[in-house]
Amino acid sequence: MASTAPTRNPFDLPELIIHLSQFVTDEDAISCALVSKIWTDHFVSVIWYKVDFNTQPRFADLSPAIILKHGHHIRVIKNAKTLPHANALAHPSINQLTKLHIETATSPLQNIRAHEVIFRNNHSLERLDIVATSTPANKQDSLAHCISAPALSPPSLHGTSKLTNLKLDNLVLTHDTLVAVLQICPSLSKLQLFSTDIIGRPTTTAALPYQHKGIRAFGSPLNRIFPVNSIGFSLLSHFPNLTTLYAWNYDRNFTVPVTRIKKELAQHCPGVTGFHLADSTGTLVTDFLTTITNRNVDEFVFRSRHTSLELIKTVLLHQTTMRTIMPYCPEECLDQDKNEVAPVANHLQESSSLLQLIPRGCPELDTLDLYFHEMDMDDVEAEEWICKNLTTLRMRIKGLDTAEMILKVIALWRKGCWRRWQKKAGTPVATDDKEDETDMSIEARVARHLLKFDKLWTVWLGYQTWTPI
């Protein structure tokens, strides 16, 4: 008698489990872990993959035995702000982090614990944010605000650092320490020094500064990039292959001659084509973009409240090369996937037609993010947008102010994309899928506008982010 092979449960296929795990919430992952032993073995690592102390404050109260059992699964730590947080992370089993956001300056003991966590994980970290929220009267005399370069250096048995993204916020390091950090982290591609003081002059006797040729993006306050009393090498001189510069200035008494901006950028960073600029008045934008008209600027990020005719004219100086226009916005300022319609700023509503100059004048634009402004469809339809390579669009439309209305737009857009794909494939379009050209509702008008851009993939209209499928 032929034996019957046991039937395998298709839901136990490793490929399927891995695919499912990419789309589940933490609550779903806990439910999945209860399905079977095979699912438990996989979804436990999903449950423990990320710890965010803002949403999971009880992690700091877990027993060492629980952390010992599961700590090796943790890869991402966010918002570790207090000494209890740092103490919980000090467990030796937490030693494979790839992303870490940690506060170091709450107290001297906090500083020690935080650097222990960094040192134990420096061989695996890819992104590291070191933050100090407190600012003492003399920050440069505070040991808790000082950065230790050795904490970032992996032991030789682990090879070189994998760090690609480093942010130091409100801290202090000497110029020599900065150079040491650059040498320790050869894979670094992005370095941001938010309100971080660089003190002293390099002690090197070399004629040229150390140059990190892998860093493509660098950010720092304007008065650190262009100090009044320049001592030693310019910060920019360390990044010869820079392509994106983040600069901000909130000191109304500090200005930089535009001739100096032009000279130092040309001398040290001739390849910069992207600028993220923020200040208290908006003059920083015009100072930079009018100074570098000979550059092929392709990315521009600005403070939305500084939008004006002057700013738009400045942007259009680079209209033939501009690819990305978006407002300066920290990650936490707007949740693109929040389950409610986002509010609209009202400081620029009277200038809707001004903003139309950007998509009408920049043919290479692929990312247009004007989430802060509510456009009038009459203005949008008055003249053609020439940015036919648009892939990402974030905007608000006057009258499109409920989730139901936005969902209807997305449904019409998706149906239109489907018609286009059928046409390209030579497949007849079903009668039910044909466009109702008589529909002049606001939803239909917006959907028709979206369908003008064949490459459009990411759309945000005030309620969650959508794709054509």
C-alpha cells in the first residue's frame, strides 16, 4: 500500500511568513506568534525588532531575565531619553542594534550608560542619533555633552564601522574629535551637527585637512559652517564629494556675505546641488540660491512660512534642473499615514496662483511637496503643469476636505491607471471602467489632473499616502 505523504500547511512556508511579517502591526505580530511554534519562532523577532520608548515606556521596567531571553532580537531603539531607559539598554544581550536614538546629557551617569550602549553596538549600527535636550550655561564645560570618538570605534575583530548616518544634536566635540569620527566611520554618507559646537583648531601638521570622500549630505548651523573667526580648516573642506547641504540660521544678528558662500562652496564642495535651508526670516534661501545660479540645483527644501513671490522667483532661477521641491519638515511634524485628514495652514491661501509657477516652470520636477498649502482647482487647471516626470505629489485641494472625498479621488485615479495599463497592453477596456467625462465634481477633476502624470506613484491629498495599486 502506497504511503501518503503528510500534507504541509502552506501557511508554514518560510517565504510566506517573512512576507506577511512586513505588513503586520505589533498587535498583529503578537497574535501571529500564537498560531504555531514555527510562527512563534519567526514573529517573536518581529515583536522585539523595534523599541520606541515614547510608545513603549514599560520596556524600562522589564526584568533582566526577559531582556536576556529576547534582547538579541532588538535592532531599532527610538527615543531613549532617561537614565532608566539607558539602564534597560545596558543589558549585554542588546548587542545587534542597527538604529539608535539616545539622549546622553541628562546626567553624568546617563552619559556613561549611553556611551556603553553605543560602544557595545558600534559594530552593527548603521544610523545613530546622539541627542542632548538640556543646555547648561556653559555647554563646552559639560562633560555630559562631550562626544567620545572611541565609543564609535568597533573592536578590530568586528571590522570597520557600518555607520552611514550620524546625527549629533546639541553636543560638543573638538575639531580633532570630528576628524577622528570621520576616520572611524568610512561608510558614513550623511552627517548632521544640529546645534553642536566644534571647538578648537585641528592639531594636525598636514597641509590639507582630512577628507571623507563618502559623505554626500552634511548639515550644521550657518555660524558653524561659516564662523566669524575662522580657525584652521573650514568644516566644508572635509567633504569634497558633498551633494546636499543642510544649513539653518536662527540668529538674527548673524549674516554671511554672499561672496563668501559662493567662494567656499566653489572651493570645497563644487558638487553640491541640493540645499535644505531654514532660518527665522527667509533671507537664507535667497542668499544661497541667488549666489549659486551657475550650479545645477536639483533639490530645494525650505520653511513653508517663508513662501513668497521672491522665493518662487529664486527657485525658478534653477527651473531647468530642479527635481525636488518640498518644505522643511522634521519627521515628527506631519504623519503622512495618520488616520485623519490633516489641517491646512492658512498663511498663504491668497497666493495659490503663485505656487502654480513651480510645476508650470520646472520640467524636470519629480517630487512636488506642498502639503502646507490648499490649492484651488481653478488655478491648477488654468495652465498645464509641464513636470511630466512627476513621481511624488503631496498637496491639498480646496473643497477636498473629508476622508471620503479623498478616497473617491484615489479610486478614480486607480481606475484611470488601470485603463491606461489595459490600453498599453492592447486589452479592451470594460464599459464599467470607462471614464465618465461628464463628471465635473471636485473629486473627478482632481483625479483627471493626477492622470496627466504617467509616472506618478506616490500621492498624498491630506489623508494617508496612496499608490496606483
